[in-house]
Amino acid sequence: MSNVIFLSGLREIGGTVVAVETDTTICYFDFGFAYADRIDNKVNLRKGMEAFDYVKLGVLNAIDGIYEPEIAYKLGLKAYGETDKKIFIIISHMHIDHMGGLGALHQDVPVYMSADSAKLYHELGVMGELEIREHKNVLPIDYDASVTFGDIKVTCVQVDHDVIGACGFLIEADGKMICYTGDYRYHGYHPEISAAFAEKCKGADLMISEGVTISSVDVDMLSLEGPVRDRTELTLLEDMKNHAKEEEQLIVINNYNRNVERIHRFIEVLARAGRTMVLEPEQADYVAAFYPEDEFAVYLPEGGELKAPLLKGRPVAIRKMLLDNPEKYVLQQDYKHIYELFELESVISLYLHMDGAPLGDYDPSYAKFYSLLENLGINFERCGLGGHAEPYYLRHTVDVIEPKILVPLHSFRPEQLVSDHAGKIILPEIGQTIKLS
Ligand SMILES: [Zn+2]
Ligand SMILES: [Zn+2]
């Protein structure tokens, strides 16, 4: 018999943690931060106590057998290695709400993820963009490959999402098949990958599905007859091409730097339009890790040395180059560097907000961000796409898989995800167990 225990992240977007447990082994997925308003960036986590502080905040879970002894004991838990059952963790993709807690773990906890996610994870560490520290025991799995840990078998099944390396999982425990979608979409460059995921998971005993896009709108799922959204990564690419031709001066894009393929595609299209893509060092490193042949310049406003190993020898673009020939460049910029616009405002003809921070008006930075752009008189456009399957595809995926049990989560309104092709639908409470036997 296997138990599936729903620990957190059920009626919110973020911090989904589910355990699959057999007589000998426990598999946890994912291990990100709960979307907690409880984190206040004005308060410092205590050095060496970050894991403890996060658990006390309710951002991470109090779980036996995953933390360092000094943290675990203070929380009244067993430390890593002290539990009767073997424990491992699998991670679907490199978004903070799915992986942000990895730095809090005991460094020996086995953490499996796709090989592409593992590559990106390491580079995030190189560029200082990980929370707390880089986890040591990360074990890559190729797409469609399986690992068996204890008596649980996990297959890494790729999905298309707005981050490189995203996958879902097929988990086999005591003869039962559990599928977890992670986050996925059909409006990316590879809808066929998300379609193939559904095919590979057909007939699962239990399907655990994300439901982000049904969080804030009323949806009558069963009446949806087809997809409705018309904007995709390909139309965004086309828009980018047109902007590159039509705008007379500098274009700035604010994207999410883990969506590496978008930048890879932009580089090619922009080069043909006579513009060089100028990337901040973090973004440049992630692109170089996956697409070493791509030609771009790295933005060091005042010049200087590129320190990251993957960036050695790459061309540098300094601020003066952008000021002198703004029509020849597109600058990629993270929100945290937005004050650089004070130097560039005179030559910017368009600022594109495309899925970079701040993501939405729930973020206190959002209003500040837009008032700054307005105060500077910068011409801007919101053109983000998001990374989540529209409601029709959420249902369509369930229709194809035809699970015996469906559990929708990772949504403010998971109850809206229904399908005639699911045997039954369960909306678990926090801590609830579903027994598969
Ligand atoms: Zn998510
Ligand atoms: Zn995601």
C-alpha cells in the first residue's frame, strides 16, 4: 500500500509539498517557498538559522529527516538520517515556489531533478541567485529516464513551462502510478511536449494537477470547447522582431532570466534585425550554459572584467555604447537594476515588461515600478505571457490521462478543475492522506 500525504500548497500558488510513502521509503515533491506574505524582506533571516526561521514563518514545512541536526532538534524533529524510512526529494522546475527551500535542507538529502534543471540550478548558484546556499546532493535525471530509490520509482517526464528544464513526474509505488504535472503550458514554443506528457501519464491511479489559471476567474470547465488565448511565445517573438525594426532607439526588456529559451530565440531574431542583444551577467551566464554558440554582449555599464567562467572572452557592452548607438541594441534588465534607467532614459524608445519582477499587483513593488516608469516618461508595454496552461488545457490534460483520482492544487480555486474523465476528484485538506491500495 502507498500513502499520498498533502502537506502544503493546496489552495495557494506556491509551496506545494506532497509525500508519497511506502513501507520503506518517502518521496517528497516539490520543495519551494509557500507564497507567504509572511516573508518581509525588511527583516533579515538569522545567519545559520535560515531553515529554522523559514519553518517558524510557515514558509517551509516541519518534516522529519530532512534538516541538519541543530535545526531539526530545535523544531522537535528527527534530523536527516535518523528516520526509519529512506527519504528523497524530487523537484519539478526552477521556480522559487517549487525549489526555493533546497538551501535549507541537510546537504546530504538526495534531490533529483531533470538534467537541465540541475544545470540551471548550478548556474543560479554560480551567479549568487539561490536562497541560503547551493544544495550539494543534486542528482540529474534525463527526460524519460527513471530512478528507483528504496522501493519508489520516479520517471522524469518533460513539460513545457516558462523555465528551462521543467518536468512533471510519474511515480510508481507499490504497483500504483501517481502523476504530478508540475507547472505546464500549451502556449510556449513546445506545446507538443506538454501533449506528450499527457500521453505518457495515461491511466494514472492518481493525478496531481496544477490549477493556476483558474485562480481568479469563474470558469465553467466542462463547457470549454477549445483554447481561447491567441498570444504565445511565437507571437511574442514576432512582436519582438517588429519592435526591433520599428523602434528608433533603445529597447529594454524586463523578463524572467530563467526562461532561457526566450532569450535564445530573441538573440537570433534581433541579430537579423541588426540589433545586438545585451544581457546582464546573470542572464548571460544562463544563456551561455545552454546555448554556448549564441552571440550576445554582456552589460557592464562602467566596463570591467567578466568573472563567471562561462562568460570569459565574451564581448562587453558598456553604457556609453548604448547611449551612442541606442538603435543597435536591446538591453535585458532585471527589476533590481532599474535605477540604471536614470542613465539611459534619454535613449529608450520602448520598455517591455515580459514576465519579469514585479509580477503582479499583489507585489508591493508593482505600483512603485510602474510609477517610476511613468515619472521617467518611459514608453512601456506589458506583454507577459505567464507559464500556465489555460483552463481548457487543464481539463484537456485530465481528459487524456483519465486518472482514477484527480487532485487539483497549486490554485486559489482548485475546485474549479473538473473533468468527466476523472474517476473521482478529491480536494484534500492540509495533512490529509489518500491511501492507494
Ligand atoms: Zn508554480
Ligand atoms: Zn512554475
